[in-house]
Amino acid sequence: MPLLFELTGIRFAYPGRPPVLNGLSLRLDEGERIALAGPNGAGKSTLLHIMVGLLRPQAGTVVAFGVPRRNEREFHEVRRRAGLVFQDPDDQLFCPTVAEDIAFGPLNLGRSRAEVLEIVDRTLARLDLSHLRDRVTHKLSGGEKRLVSLATVLAMEPDVLLLDEPGNGLDEETRGRLVRILNDLPHALVVISHDARFRRAVTSHQYRLRDGRIGPSETHVAGGAVEP
């Protein structure tokens, strides 16, 4: 099975603070779906940012899609192939309308305007969000923003999805809808979530991040319903 990510001996500390990641290792294979849990401040979001090169570790190696990644140029391909959905959708959505937000990534990948229009409509239909196409983004509800954030990433046709608290603040109906969407996708996933029911519903392995390292995993069947 092709290896997508392999992180080895990762150490990262914010200035003036003790290491938040200290010797961490992680492997992600094609089609694998893993969840990361842990207390606030354990370094979960930091880890996702290191995986796509938004942060650089002080020690350790990041191998993504079979290639060691060290500098900004080497991470350009990683950010195209690994779609990061931020914890706060307002960090991801910055265009006037939903369609423009979804179009932004494909346009920057060099797709023609005709191709981009097709991608926007196809992505919205895939997530049952076509009714939001021309809505003003900042006027959307919190749940709508989260789903549109996912749409902006899917429009770039990544190989991996990195999701930072995707179910945070969603009502039960919208959370259940998100579970169905994620389980219908073929992508490998890394999901950060405090919600154990959500983690069990969309992933097959759970890991715990504590004291700067990832602990033992728990294997279970993915695709279960989110219990009320």
C-alpha cells in the first residue's frame, strides 16, 4: 500500500515554551483513515501544520508522497495534494461569495475559467451545497461555513484530507450530514476531533497525542452513525 506521509522524530517548540511535539512519529498509508485525540494544547493542530509545511520542526523528518520535504519549494506539491481544513473556517474563507472561494484554489493551480466553473458546480453538487453557490460567504451559518471550507479543499482534488475539528460547533443534523459526506469520499483522512463518536464514525484507527508523542491506536469499524 503506497505510503503518503511518514513523520519521524518530530520536535517542535514555540518560542520561549517547552516542546509541544517531542520525538513524534506518524505514518499514513493510502486509503487509511486515522483520528487524533488529545487535550487542548497537545500539539494536534501543530502537527497538521507541520505535515503541510506551514510550520517547520526543529528536529525530525517529514516524508510526503515518497519525498523528504524540508523547504518551502518542496512543500508546494504537498499543499496541493494534502487538503487542510482549518479549525476556524474564517481562516479559510476570504472571497466575497461561496463560488469564488471554491474557485480560488483551482484557478491558482492554473485551471481555465471554463474548467473552474465546472469544478465549482461539481463540488457543490457533490456536497449538496448548490443552493449556496452565490451566497455571501461571511453571512453563512457556522455549519454552512464548515461545509464550504471542505468544498474549497475538495475542489483542488487532493489525495489526502487533513481535518482540524471538522465537527466542532455543528448541530446533530449537520454533524450527521458531514459524517455521510466523509464516508462517501475515497480519500485518506487525518481527523482531529474531541468528539469520540465522530471519530469512530469516520475513521478506522484512533491515536492519542500526549506528552509530545502519539500513543497506541485503537482499531474499530468505520462508517457507524453518530449517536445522539
